[in-house]
Amino acid sequence: MRHFGHIAPEVRRRLFHREPVAFTADSPARLLSTALGATLYSPATRPRLADDIVKQAGRGVVSMVLCLEDSIGDADVVEGEENLVRQFADLAARADTDLPLLFIRVRTPEQIPDLVRRLGPTVELLSGFVLPKFTEERGVPFLEALQGAAAAIGRRLFAMPVLESPELLYRESRVETLEGIFRAVDKYRDRVLALRLGVTDFCSSYGLRRAPDMTAYDVQVVASVIADVVNMLGRADGTGFTVTGPVWEYFRASERMFKPQLRQSPFLEVQAVELRERLIEHAMDGLLREISLDQANGLLGKTCIHPSHVLPVHALSVVSHEEFSDAADILRPELGGGGVMRSAYTNKMNEVKPHRAWAERTLLRAEVFGVAREDVGFVELLAAGIPG
């Protein structure tokens, strides 16, 4: 897998000062947690799920969640499990097909060992499980089940807990709940790839739903939870975890997101203007603002429920040439003792000690998403990545 691996090599060379690196499901966890990017959810009951997975991989998706929880009805769980077994067998039969990181979102701890057993040899295609409504009390049985299943098959399986319970939302129980979540995930740290935020569930507790021109950060009761989750679980001192951005709910299913002519020459200014106008027209302006606010608030990657959301997440995750220049300067070995310097772009001061953690995270993101050339921005990356 490689971010932007679905575009032609000569186009990547024009776009990137440093191209994204290739990685596999066996890459180090720190790299994979950064590389998750836009994690696309799909109901486990889809009859052509294997075809969908292959198709989305060819369009730049590198992580997917196959959902047995809220996206399907209670009466459809058995059918969903049986369908997953069939679809994994279909995927396993497709030799030399590049697949994304695949996770299954379960409802109960018991489903984890049961599905691992039923998948048989095709479990090698599975990277792990998504654990719903995670708290210490409800989450530990899931983590124990995952650890036991991984030991039984002799291979690594990751957990991605979803933080979406009312106990986390309510002010009077939030700190205690976050402390319990930390105890649980810290104990199983080597199993936890990332923590995911379930903002839709937070909103439902108050009968709220944000409009397409509003971000999660405009809903103050939600924004306060995100801040506290990052505060207690996303620290850069070695105790924190990757926390991913919340889902964006809006899309247009009846139209193609962009017109074909926008792909002909992505570097023309007129097409950049046209593309930006179409982003706004297709209710993408709110998504773009939310992705930027995710990053500003310490979140990385995003839960996605529509393929049209994937490329904007990835394009905005590419490290700019200016960011890369600043991060590389801050981490120069001879500056290990600290100090301050003017940036190479001569527009800011870089302080070595206060900015070190930011620089380390930026260079890790640069490794998996690449570094854009000086004259390449979000619009060019987005236009070049639109599937043919």
C-alpha cells in the first residue's frame, strides 16, 4: 500500500518533493496508526463487498471497517457474519490484489474469537477489530478476547476502540470515564492501533445533528469532549495514542463529485478555481474546514462513510514543503540542546524544544503521506487524485 499509489508515477513525481512510502499490514504500529488516513466504513451485509473493497483500494483507500454494529439492523447480524466469511474467501482467491487494511466492527466480545475461527486461513487478510462504545468496564472483555484470538492464530491483530458512550459525554462522569479508558488501553497498548471518536452518538444524546455548514467544533458540547479526549489520551509525551477525526455525514450520491475535465491538467489556475467551486457546491466546504480543525486539535485521519470523502482527507494530510522544512530544521542533530532560529521561509521563528514533538509527528506524517513540492497545494493534490 502507498498513499496516492493509485495515480501515475510521473504525476506523483510532479506533485511530491518526497513521495509517500509503501507500507504493509505488517509495518510497525506507529507507522500504521499514522497511515490509516480516511477509514472508509461499509456495512458487512453488502452482497458484493469483496468487489467494493478491491474497487476502493484502486481509488486510494488504505483502511476500511466492515461493520456489524450500528450500520446494520439487529436482525441482520447473522447474515452479516456469514457474508464476511464468504467475502474474505473471495478476496483471498484474488491473487496479487492490493487490499487495504481491513477491520471488522463487532457488537460483542464473543464475536471476535468466533469470527477468527470461521474465517480460517483468510484471517490473514484481517488487521483487527473496531470495538464499539468503549469504556473500561465494557472494553476490557473486548481486548481480552482480541488478545486471545491473536494468540490462537499466532499473528498480530489490532484494536480500534470507539469513544462514543454517554458516560464520556456527560460532564459529571467524563474524567472518571477517561481515566478508566486510559487504564484499559494502556494495559493493552501494543494491541491498540488508534482511538476513534463517535461524534454522531454524542450528538444523539442531546437530540442534535450538525448541519452541512457546521463542523463538530461548532457544536460546543461535542467540541468539549474532543478537547478532553485529546488532553488525556492524545499526549505527545509517550503516553498518548493516535486519535482519529469524527465522521462527516454529508455527501451527494446522485452525482459524480467532480467533472472529468478537471483531471486533464490539474495545475492550471482556472481549473483550480473551478475545482474549489465544485467542492463548495457539493457540500465539501464543511468537510474541508472540519479536516483542518481535526488536525489543529491533534486528531489524525478520519472516519468516512462515503468514498468522496477519502481524497480530501488524504490531500489535506500531505505535508507542505514549508512544514517539512521547519520540522527538518527543528530536528537537526546539532540543535539537540535547544535554541531558536528563523525559518527557512523567513516567516516565523522555530523553537527547538517546544516544537520538537510537533516536528517528530510532522516527519512521521511526511513519511506516509509525502511532502508536496513548493508550488503544489491541496487543490493540485486533490485534482490529480480523482479516479479516472
